[in-house]
Amino acid sequence: MSSKKGIIVLMGSGELTATMVGVHKELLTRISDRPKAVFMDTPAGFQLNVDLISQRAQEYFKTHVQQALGIASLKSKETTSRFEAEQAYQTLREADYVLIGPGSPTYAVRQFRDTPVPEILIHRIEAGGCLVAASAAALTVGRFTLPVYEIYKVGQELHWMEGMNILGHFGFNLVIVPHWNNAEGGNHDTRFCFMGAPRFKKLESLLPEGVSAVGLDEHTACIMDLDSEEAEVRGIGRVILRRGDTERVFEKGDRFPLDMLRKEYPIEDWNGKTKESTPKKPSTEAVTDSFWDRIHRLEKSFREGLAQQDPKETTRALLELDRTVWQAQKNLEDEESISEARETLRDLIVLIGVALKDVPVDRTDCLAVLVEELLGLRDRFRQSQNWAAADAIRDSLKRVDIITEDTKGGPRWRLESPSRGGRLR
């Protein structure tokens, strides 16, 4: 391991997607000729598929990054034995490159509290190693952690939790907010890590004075090189620094001094934008047709086709949505997004079933209400001995292949042509 200081990488999402393959490769070559890389599973330790997430990370590194990836497993302090915990700690102590990713940020913070993990990670960075904190894990490394699930899914009051504050050790008084430009909500605002603009504005007001917020667009990395004291934006989006009423936006490819992220940097030197500016989609060619843009566009097409009873457009939208989901999986889109998109597909299939429930079975059912109303009118004409009017209704129906019969039980009718699906009523 080199004596130079290490690297902290914050990713908004996409740590195991095609977007970040080049970033992982470059970082590994920067820290060592023969780096030892490790994935830590703690944020997802409560999930039943936690081992599958670890396996996917290993397969991704082996296949796409061409790097072996070990596992530091610390799923739960309550269920992990002392021996297993010490194995995880030792695995971390020997790692040059530590990747921590999806799951629950608050669960991760609770599991890491009162363990050597934060101190080990700080020591590895000081020794020249690289910590990659992505998605949920990115939320944990600042002074405070955003309880995403508790607020967005459970409905708890707006609040912050204490974070691991690994960044604080290196002079950064920050909260990290991944999924800054999230668009999964479609018809409701899920930017700012699923909080939406009104709630996030209130959350910012709850931060103590001097704490800045760093927003990370999805599929975007902020590489903080502590040796060169410089940060770089990689991926397809932006990094946003917000302090008080001032905002600074760093685009893909931008480099800037780390002091920009430290509270000592004079705010008047930012030339920043007002806080009211809204998150834009990343300004790259991939943005105009992002995964969620396509999903929402196809969902809209489906609903419009269904409303207009257009089977061609409805079917096309469903097939294209299915193709988009499978293509995203091939392109290494993150599993959570794919799962949400599949849920959208299932919802649309259910809508077809609901619509079909109200569709008449055949032409006879379609005509029944109108024909029976006309037969009722004809019967009234017959009772008043207005035979001409009654016969006119009968003849009009016959011209469109509807045959009427007067029986003791009342009038009956049928469609003359069996090929049109008629039956006696």
C-alpha cells in the first residue's frame, strides 16, 4: 500500500451497473498494482436476498471489472457470532478497496454503531485505500443520515439520524444525499432521495448551522482524492453542493478543490446559484432517454391506448415495456429499479383485466340494451294499436339483421347471421 492518502468515492446509484465499470477499474489501478477489493453487506443485512446481492457484486467485478471481490459479512450484530464479526473486521483491515452499497442507511448505521467498522474504514483511507460508499451507504458516511424508508414508506415525521461521520474525520461537515434526480415516482416528486422538494426543503432547515448538503445524481460518482485534495465528477450526472441559501453545481468531468466541500471555504467565492434552482436531468446524450424516462413514456402510451380502446397501441406499449426491462437488466441497471419497472408492467396487465371485465362478450350483448328498449317502444305502439309504427320498428331492426318474434311470453329477438355471434334473447 502506498503512503499517500486515500480516496473516498460517493455514488448516487448504479454502483453495479455498466455506468461505473470504468470508474471501478480506474480507481483500482490508482490505489495499488495488486489491490484487494471487498464488498460489505451490512446495509442489506436484514434482507432475505442479502447473499444474492453479495453474489451479484462478486459476479459483476469478476465479469466486468476483472477483479476478485471478497465479502466482509456483518449482517446483524444480534445474529452474527463474535468469530464471524472478527472475520469481517479482519477482511476490512486487509482491504485496499471497500465497496458498500444498497440497503437501508439507518439499519447500517445501527449495525456499525459500537463496532470497529467506522474506525477501520478511516484507517484504510488514511493508509491510501479507497472507500466507495454508494446509494444507501453514501447516506451513512456524513454527519447525519436521512431515514429514507422511515419517512417515505412508513410516514414518520421529518428528521435526521446521526451518521457514521467518516467524512468528518477528514474535515467535511456534510450530509450526503444520493438519488438526487430520482424520477421513479412518475406522477409525484421523488427527487432528493425520494423526499420531493417540499419535504427536503424542510429537512434542510432542520440541519444545524454549518452543515452542508451534497446531492448526487443517479449513476454519478464524486471522487474525493485526499492526496491531491481534488474532487472529480464521473458518470452521467451532477454533484450539487448546498449550504444555506447558496448552491453550486458540478457537472460531469468537473474537477474542483476539496476545500469547496469544507465549511471553511468562503461562501462568497462560490459564484453559486440560489437554492431554488431545481435538479436537472444529467446533461448527456443518455439523459434524454433514461431508463425511467422510457418506462414513464411507455406507461403513458399504454394508458392512452387503453382509454381510446386502441388495441394496437396498448399492445405495442406493453411489449416495448417488457423489452425495455429486459434490456435494462442486460445493461446492468440496478435491481431495485428493474423490480419497480416490473411492478409497473404487472400493474398495466391488471388494468387490461379490469378493462376486459367491462367489455361485452359478443355483439348480442353490445346491442341488448338498445334493442330491448326499442322492443319496449314497439310493444307500447302495439297496445295502442298503432300498427304502422310498431311495424316500422320491426322492419328497421330487420334491416340490420335483428329478427323479432312475438311470443306468449313477450317479444324475443336474435341476430340473423350466426357468423356475427348472435344468440336468442
